[in-house]
Amino acid sequence: MRTCEFPGCQRRYYGSGLCNSHWQQRRKGKPLTEITRRGRPAGPCEFPDCSRPQTHSGLCISHVRQKAKGEQLKPIKETRQVPDGAKSPSSQGYVRIKMRSHPNVSANGWMGEHVYVMSEMLGRPLLPGESVHHRNGVRHDNRPENLELWVTAQPWGQRPEDLVAWAREILARYA
């Protein structure tokens, strides 16, 4: 297979001795630069003090969008970092709380406040098969007296020895 003639580039030949990415750079009159794995030139955005990765135009995607809208290029605001303990309502009516270091948090760092309150009441994180139930049905009422622990774990088998082992596990966990 014939490869690009740009030093160090192992991409497949496209035309004029270059891969498609380098050929596009030449076609647009840009200097040939190293191409990263995703097909983007290596290096940061050409806008002053912007460290985001550049696209083929030399600007990051946010500055490309500003330019496409006809706006004057300006610094991009950094995303707001939500502090631990911040609360936010979920679309299902629960109260979410940001807790990056808690064992029961989801991948995005948020967890239900009812789960956090229950884990504090138990003195441990919730285990697999455990859930929190709101006694009065009001999902944002996370007072300790309104919450109760529910266990949904059940044995896979129905052999008597499996049921006895499961019963012993439940008794050891909650007795």
C-alpha cells in the first residue's frame, strides 16, 4: 500500500503523494502539519491563550463556530465546575446532589439525595440490590423519617440449600 510522503505520516495515499488530510491542507494553501489520529492538526487553537485542540482551519471548534456566525472572535468561557454538595432537581422529580467521591454516585458525579441520606443513616454506601423508597411518595421529600431501605435481591436458584444460603446472607446483612 502506498503511503503519504509527509515525514512520519503513515496514512494511505490520496493524491499528489499525500494522504487526504495533507492534500486538503495543501489545497487550502496551508502549511503541511502533522495530523493527529482523529485527522486534526496537532497543536492548540491559533487564537491567543486558547489551549483547545485546533481543527483544520487552525482554530478550535468553538472559535470556528464564532467565525461562522460572523461574530468577532473572543475568548471561550471555561465550563462551570459544579462544587460538591450542590443540589439540582432531576426530570423525574428527585433531588440530585453532586458528590464526586461517594461510592454510590453515577458516572457524571451526581446521585439522588435520598440515596445519600439513606447511606448516611446506615453509615455505609448502599449495596447492590438495595434501593430507597419514599414512604409518602413525594420524591423530593428526603427527610430521614420519610425514607426506608428496600431490598430487591433474591436468589437465582430454588434449591433448598440455595434458599438457606440466601436467607443466612440476608440475616447477616440486616439482623
